[in-house]
Amino acid sequence: MHPEALLLDVRRLRLLRELRLRGTIAAVAAALAYAPSAVSQQLSALEREVGVPLTRKHGRRLALTPQGELLAQHAEGILAALESAERAVAASLGRPVGTVRVAVFQSAALGLVPQMLRILAETAPEVRVEMVQREPETALYDTFVGDFDLVVAEQYPGHAAPQHPGLDRQLLMTDALRLAVPPDSPVERLTDAAHLAWVMEPVGAASRHFGEQQCRVAGFEPDVRFATADLQAQMRLIETGHAVGIMNDLTWAGAEVGFRALDLPGAPRREVFTAARTASDSSPAIAAVREALAAAVPAGL
């Protein structure tokens, strides 16, 4: 191995780590806003620095060699240490400063984020929040690989959210899941809705899996006539008498709605939690956002 391998380029190490996580040059390029050719060139330069092959052709894809895999694992620790150092410097300022990239799902965006931003404007005015709406399963992975600093995610009963190493989780709140029916509907319990049209999120969403299982345990297959991830569209379809659905309390907390909310068997509750990389534990800015989120939880939830 060449002596200059002691001076490995951190940016190239990150590209190797990203290739290990994302699987393709194209995915790495998209995630880091590079041209695919630039990623390939930088990985080739890293190979020259190390003095051994780090990748090999595997069909149409690039796979890591054993040496590439080993270096990528070490890169993970190096990048985590650099992030911890950056957070420690920020913490030394004695006040929360900087940008926090946050991923949230829709009901949190509706029910928590506006109040969180109002609180932060008073408690941590030097913190800038950049928010993207993202489904929890995707957002947890994106936070794990470093695309976000903090994620607000959900977990339904019987449907565990994905686990990723190096992410800590803090329970933020729980809220009730209820059967939502039009105001003039004669429905009083879940079984009464067996022959009605339903609105749910698209197939694959945790809420869709939960809703279907509730109906199946009750003895019927729901007629899911409308599929949308937009909770406001779901509420509108229910309010206008076109469907029934299962809603969470956070989405409509504190607001007047045009539907009736009925208890489900067993009074199920959803967990809402935050997750961040453990390398970010010392970040006052992330801590400030988490504290503001906790203060933003509507009373009664």
C-alpha cells in the first residue's frame, strides 16, 4: 500500500460509503448532486490513493471488493467522528445555531410543524429549519445515510417502523386511531362499515396495512375505492359522504371537522417519534428542534 494512503480524501471516502449504502453509481450521484462520471472518477482516484482495487464489475453494476467493503466500513466511523466533531464545535458556542434538515410525514407537517416553528422563533432564533415531507420508512433510511438531521416518524400497532443502526429514537407522543364517518352516517361501529366505500393511503403505507387489518379482524374486506396519501383529501371525501376511513387524532386536533370520529375495537394508538444519528447527540440545534416539537404537541394527545 502506498505511503500516501495515509492521506485519504474524506470526500472520496464518503462516495465509497455511499456506494455501499445505495448500491449504484447513479443513486450516489443523485443523492449527492454529482454527475455519475464524476463519482466514477473520484472512486478511481481513491483506488489509486489506496493502491488496491475497491470495486469490481458485477453484471451492469459495481460491487465492492473485500478491500472496498473494509474501507467503506472504516469510512462510516470516520464520517461519524467528523460529524461528532462538528457538533461539538457547535455545542461550544453555548446556544443553538445552524441548519437542521427535518423529514416529516403529513399529519406531523399539519399538526406539529407550524407550532414548532413559532416556538423555535422564540427559543432558538438562530436555528434554521429546512423541512421535507417524506414517508417514515423512506425518511428513516435517508436520515441514517445523512440526507436529513432529524426525522419525525410514526409507528402503527402491529407494524414496526424500520430499524437502522446508529439512529436514536425518542417517543414524541401517541394519538388515537378512530373510524371517521360522514356526519349523517348511521354507522356506530366498525362492522357497520363493512359494505361502504373506504378511503385509505396507497398500498404499502403503514396506515393502509393497519386499516386493512382492522377490517379483516372485524370480519370483512374493505372496499378501498379511493387511495390517496393526502390526509386532507381523505377528510374531504369522508365529510362529503363519499367514504369512510381511519383517521389519527393529530391530523385534526384543535380544528373543527365535518365528520364523526368513532372508537375502534381495543382503542388503538399510534406512536409518533423522532430519530437522529447518534453522532448528532451533542447538537444543540437538533436538541432545540426536538424540544420545540415536544412543546408543539396539542393538549390532550
